[in-house]
Amino acid sequence: MSLEALKKEAAALDDPSRKELFSFLVSLRERQWAAQAGAMARNLDDPDPDRWLTLEEFQTRLDQIPEPKE
């Protein structure tokens, strides 16, 4: 099913069903965030100093990230 078809189906829902769909979509997003947070926590808790960055290395990597467009 295409995204456009899903949008049309969602628009045709009654208010309680639309709220249930919204809650479901939010719960999916929260699971993604929880998974990402867990992955970041594992990286931050890594006890192997061979994978740690110095402040200078961190700054170099940070400087390579392009500035967002306004």
C-alpha cells in the first residue's frame, strides 16, 4: 500500500480511530528513540580506551559536520 493510500485511509477514519492510529505511530517512534538511546549508551559506556577520542580528535570530527542551512 502506498503512502498516499495510507493517508487517504487515515483521513477517512473517525476521530477515535484517528487518535488510536496516532498513538500507535507515536509508540513506534518512541521505540526507535529508545533503541537509538540504548545504542548511544552502549557507545558511551565502552570501557575500551582504544576506541575513545581525545578532545582534539572530537573537535576535528565536530568541525567536519556541515552547518545546517537556515
